[in-house]
Amino acid sequence: MLPAPGTMIGRETERAWLAQFATSGTPAPSLGIVWGRRRVGKSYLLETLVEQTGGFYYAAVRGLSTEALADLGEKLGAYLGAGPLALRSWDDAVTRLLALGQRREQLVVLDEYPYLLEHTPELDSLLQRALGVRRTDATKPAAPMTRLVLCGSAIPVMRDLLAGTAPLRGRAELALRIGPFNLRVARLLHGSPDIETAFRTYAVIGGVAAYARAMVAGDLPGGPADFDRWVVERVLSAHAPLLTEIPLLLSEDPILSKARKPNLYHATLGAIARGHHAFGKITGALGIRGTSLQPVLDTLIAAELVDRIDDPTKSKRPLYHPADSLLRFHYAVIRPHQARLLRAGADTAKIWNGLLDTFSSQVLGPAFEAVARDWTRHDAGEEVLGGPPTHIGASVVALPGGEEVQLDVVVTADDADEPSGRTVLAVGEAKAGRRLDVRAIDRLAAARAALGPRAAGAKLLAFGATISPEVRAVSKRRPDVELIDLGRLYGGPF
């Protein structure tokens, strides 16, 4: 087994899959597909593995086909120690790349593969034909043992490589999605000394590796008293890369950059980040028709920029949330005030001080709700929920008096075709900005009763960044109540 670099954090599983693919011993060329959003560490994983195995790594850049062929020829020639190669065509380039594994097992990586498809859409078919060659005649050279990895950040493009009638469908021996780190691994990445700082940092930059390394020059909050300083200097300052990261992220996506109305994508993300989560609320905030909004939402969901959160208890009542912490922070905090932040001589600390309430309500709170759903799906366990967490989402429940209760977490069984018939296993509320009190338990109990007999045995999940002693005392007397504070979310003792 190839040892992982000592600097690697939280990528043991992905690293193992890639290493197994690179050293599989298959006596024929094989294909791997790796994808995920920008800055999560895909290239780092692949580059370190290429270095260990003596393979070839090529990062494509946007441009013309002739430019790309010349660039690839130069890099490939340097790798072979032969000087720049004159690649006549992409057919020639594919042949040369796969030939690298003629003498031994060889890892070959084409990073940012969607950039190559922009000018050479037939490249998939060329690869299909080359990978399909199987030499059975013993008098001819053995098939090359090239382990070709196609990697990219344009998620819809990469997924389509293996979909439907795509040329490469059925050819890949590895299909690996690499996502941001979860809450617990992100704390290791951020090096947060306490869980309060860890969570606040996560609410700003999430679990994206580059956001905690080069893009903040390795500078991260040293504790609660250092958090505001860090936001001002490393996120909101005019010279901070994170200030303009999200517009750059969207402009680099081949799908979004070709959109006829790119401002509509930004406006949609802005409306969602400001709390307009239902479809009708978004159309109202933007002043557009649903027929215009739907393709925009579909594209943002496919690009993993927006999460669709279904209501497990009702049909066709999804909510939409930013899929990433920095997306949420950018559109709620940065974008509405970007002109002020970029002005020469701006008092960034003063601007940030005036945005603390916005940060609490539109960033910290929604981030805590998302973490609560993630914990319920991956960490709670059936003993807590009373069954497997098949359907997890959010809902709004109307009480008999007309009041509505926002349920941030709803878990249902998979025991009916329609959501309205499913057994409700758990309902939960997540509060990050204020201490969880006994009234929260009462609201959950009222919502459970309003859901009727199918929710009679549902657990009450009370998520709170801080929890009052009164609530802890109540939970000890009530086996139907589960308290989840930051310590439990981070895997520590309850």
C-alpha cells in the first residue's frame, strides 16, 4: 500500500481508492473518473500519488485546441526527457498518453478535463476507442497498463461522462466524488482550539481545504477573541482572496459561464442566502416567473451550489439552501456590501461590526441547521432515531391555533410510497444564536402532535449551540427527548 503524505488530513478513504486503482495490476488500460467542486483538494490528492508512482500529471487550461495540443506536447516531452513533442492531433495525443503504460503500470492524470472538451468534444470518443483495444495475439506487444484518470471541477460535465449513451459509460473502473470535509474533519483542518471557534469558522469557510490554507495564508482564528480579527483581515479585506472567491468560482464553471443571464444565478443564490428558501418565496424576491427560475435552480443544484431539501412529510414542498458555507456567507454578508468593502480606505472592522446580526441570523443559524441534518443522517444512529434515517429533510407544521413551527430536521421511515403516509421517526429544531430553553421542547411536542398518529412515537431532537440547565433536567425525565449540543455534534462527550 502506498503511504499517504504526512500533511494529508481526512482523505484516507479517497486516497486508498485512488492508490488501489493506480496499482491494480490489470493487464490492460483502465479509466478512472474523479470530480468535485473547486478547492477541495482533488489535484493535491492526484499530484501526490503521481509523484509517488512516477506517473504523468497534466493540468489543462482554457484555450484553443492547438494551444492545448502544444502545451500537452511540451509537458509530455519534458516528462519523457525528449524535448517538446509535436502532437499532430488529439488522436495522436491519446495514443501517446496510453502508451506510457507499455512497459509498466503507469498513472496518467488529465486534470480539468472539461476544459479539453470545450474545444475537442470528440475526445470522449477517442478515449473510448483507445481504451477498448484488447490485444489477444501473443505475437503482438501486450496492452499498455495505463491508469488514466480524468479529473474535473465542472460537476455536471464530469457526471455526464458516465451517463446515458455517453461514449465512456461503462468504461470507468473508478468513479470517485471528492467533497468538502464534514464538520469534524474541518476542525482538524482549521486547527481550532475550541468548538465554539471551530463552528464559527466552519460557518464561514466550511470544509473546503484551500479556504483554510493558501487562501488565508495559513492564518486561522486562534480562539473566540481572535475570530472577528480573522474575518476582517482574511475574509472581508479588499486584498483577501476569499472576498471575491465566489464570483470567480461561478465564472470558472463552463456551464455557468456560458449562461445567457449570469446575473440571474447570482441573484438566485442571493435570495436563497437571505432566507427565501421556498420556490414561491424565491420567485417573489426576484420578481420572475417559476418557468424562468426552474432551469436556474436545476443548474445550480447540478453544479452542487444549491442543495434541494425535500419535505419528508409532504410531496413537492422542497426548500433550497446554499450548498456551501462560503456561498452562504458571500451572498448574505459580502455581496450586499461589496462596494463598501472594496472602497479605498474602507473601515472593514466597522462594516463587520454592523453585520454581526446578519451573520448570526443568515449565516450561523442556517449553518447550524445544515450541520444538524448532516449529523442526523450520518452520526445519530438508529438507536437514537428509532429506525434508519431513510428520508431526512425539513418541514413547516401548522399548529391548531394557526401558529407555524419550523422543523429544521424531520426523519421519516420508508414505509409508504407517498410522504404523507410515512411514519415520522423524529422531529427537530436547531438553534445556534440563543440558548435552547424548555419552550423549544414544548414547540417540538406540539408539532409532533399536529402531525397526527403517524408521529406519535417520534423522538424530539433538540439541537442547541448552548443548552439551558432546565432543558437538560427535562431530558433526563423524558426518554423521547434527545439533546444535541456542539460537543455532541463534534463527537465529544455529551
